[in-house]
Amino acid sequence: MTEDVQDKVGWRTLRSNASAVLAARLLVPVCNVLLVVTIARIRGAALLGQYTLLVTLFLLFENLKSLGLTTLVVRAVSQDHAAGMAQYRSLVRIGIVGALIGAPAMCLLAALTASTSSSLLPAAALLSMGLIPSAFALAGDALFLALNRASVSLGITLAENILRVCISLAFVWLWGGGIVALAGAYVVSRLFAALAQNYTIRYRLRLALPHYDPATTREMLRRAPAFVTVFVSPLVLFRMDVVLLGLLAGDYEVGIYGAAARLISLGLIVPDSILTATFVQLSRLAAADEPRFFRRLVERTLEFMTGGLNVAAIAGALLAPVYLTLLYGTKFVAAVPVMQTLIWALPLFAASRTVGDALVARGQQNSVARIVLVTIGASAGLYFLLIKTGSVNGAAWAFLSSAAILCTLTLWKGLQMKVARWGTIWPALLPFGASLAAFQATRAAAPSLGVTVVCMTAAATMIPMSLVEWRFWRNGRLRSADQKIEVHRRALAAQEEVG
């Protein structure tokens, strides 16, 4: 197979998988936003804060109970089908045990919050029951993705969320239900997803599942600490804002922050879906020992994602008052500055996630684990300090600072491991820095939208200019460098053959 054909086949597979993942993650939040907006408009920020806090705790423990090993299963199935299927069985067992341990911890955290609602703890206890079916659901999602059957997961995920929204809306809108009713709807929908995935695996796809192997489980648990740090700790890091707001502030503050954060999560759907599908292709290229195609995929992804998300951050910062007022009403004006700060984390997320996934695909998860641990240590103090002093706005700045620390450390490690080159990184991030500085300056000095638009438009022109101008110079340099490397490699091979 020629290089061009191999490259086209890889990109075709990537596009197919990414499209299915993206469709699922676009349609699902549309349903969830409908539910959140209904809660906000009918019941106000307090109930929205309770719901946001409980769902955040559930998502944290949902991922923690599986120890981040879903990514290991994706990599294993994509490289060795038989070994990967054995890991799938073990992942389900690990998730069930983790759910039994995590449920009491989730209830304890809910009891320690500053919420004034007496219904929060019963709702947390009910919601924690959903951790058991989610053990099957998360393992199934990983299996479908690795088998390039993400479209199967799309249908199940969409049906699950439609069911959840319909039940929740009926409770809130028609019968005036509270947080306990919303928690029950969440558990029922999660159970439906687990049953639907199990039926699909056994009777539609007719996958032959091997017998459970305790040795496989022990091997996965041995590798779990690194995967927990790499794939679960970032979730803890970036959800720390909501949890600490719940502990240190109250339901209203969490509701205001959650209104802005919900829109930011919509902005993360596209990059997260594309990068999730890209990781499968990176794993295959790493296993096939194709460094040239591997680095090409990393650099293309980095350029595309950071450039696109910088434009999205500019648009989101400028239009935040419009979005929030249109969706939630005038009672959520306090969420505008929160969103205008949080939105700038999108390009940083894209850069750190792209290079971080490349390092993990190369087997450097321990390095990424150390980066995340350092970031958590550096950011924990920021969260406590800024939330105490600035409440919701302080939490937003702590979130952005955490994203910047993680991005800086990850890119530095990526340069050391040569998964990306400096000539690709700085043109992608320079427009982001200029745009953020311009927006903050104009927001403080010239708050009118017209002046801000003019200044931000000038900063945004750096995006195509820097990329285009740099590409002309860079292509010649890199082509020459690649040719020199190829000539040197052939000379070494000839010397070994002669010897």
C-alpha cells in the first residue's frame, strides 16, 4: 500500500468515526440544554444549581469508578481484537466494584455542600444508584468506538437522552417535581442505555465475548494509576469549580455558574468528539510504527482545532449577553462575565488534548500523568483562593488558569518527545494570545460592543495571516528537513547492508 493510499484510508476511517461521535455529542446536549433552560426559567437558579452539582458529582464518580481504563480498552481493541475483548469483560467488573465504592462517597460529598435544600441528600443517594448501569454503558461506548461502530452508540445515546429529557420535563413542567424526581429520571435513562448496549452487543452485532479472565483484570488494575491520572484527574481538575462552589457558596451561585458552563460544554463538543475519534487513529499509527504519518496527523489536528476554536472563543465572548439572555432570561445576567472568561479555555483545551492524546498513543501516559498531577497541585490553591474572593467570577478565572497551566506543560513535553514541532505550535497559539489580550483590554477600557467588535476583528485577522504566511516558509523548511532525514536513513541502511 502506497503512502498516499494509506493516508487516505486512515483519514476516511477517522472521518467516519468522528462524524458518528460528533453527531451523538451534538444532538445529546441539545436535549440537555432544553432541560436546563426549562429548569432555569420555571424553577430558577437554585434548582438549576442543585441539578448541576449532582450531575457533576455523578460524572466525576462515573469516570472514577472505571479508573480511566476505557481508553485502554479502546487502544487494545483497535490493536488486538481478542485481547481487547477480554479487557472489555474486565472493565465491566471493575466498573461495578467501583460503583459500589463510589456511591457512598458521592452521598457524603452531597451532604457536605452548602445547599439549603433538604432534598439534596436523598436525590444524591438515588442518583448514585445509576453508577452500576453506567459501568456497562461506558464499557460499551469504548467497545463500539474501537470497532468503528460509533454510529451504533449514537442511536443508543440519543434515545437515552431523549428519554431522560421527556421524563424530566414531565416532572418539572407538568407535575412540579424537584431534584429527587430529576435524579430518578437520570437513573432510569442510564439503565435503559446499559440494557440497549448489552442487547446490541449480544444479539445484533453477535460479538463473541470471551470468558472472564482474572489475570486480565489484575493487569489492568496494575496499569490503572497512570490512566486514572491521565483521563480522570483532568475531569476532576476541570469540574473542581462546580464542586467547590457547591461546598463554599450555595445553590444560587452554582446555578449562575452552571448556566454559563453549560454553553461552554457545548463548545467542547466538536473538539472532544473529533479528538476522541482521532485517538483511535493515533493508536493505530503508533502501533504500526509510522512516525511520519503520526506527526502529520498530530500537527494537522493541532492547527485545525486551535484555529477554529479561537474564532469560536471570539464569537462566544462577544455574543455572551445575547446567548444567555435569549436562553435563560434577564435573571441570569450575572452569568455573562463568567461565560466571557470561560470561553477562552477552548483553544487551550484543544492544544493540550491533541498533544496529550499523542503522548498517550505513544505509550507516554506516565508523562502525561505527572503533568496532570503538577497541574492539579498548582491549580487547587487557585480555586480555593479565587472562589473565596471572587465567587463565580473567581471560579471562572481559576478554570482558565488551570487550562493554561495544563496546556503549557503538555506542549513542552510534546516538544521534548517530538510528537509536534515548535513551528506548528506557535502559529496556532499566537492568535489566541492576541485575541484574549485584546478582548480583556477592550472590555475594561471600552465596554461598548461596537468598539470591542472593531478591536477583536483586528486581532482575529492574525489567524489567517499568521497561518498562511508561516505555512509558505515552513513547508519549504520542513520538506528540506524531511528529505535530509530520508537521505540519512537510506545511507545508514546501505551501510548496514554492506556491513
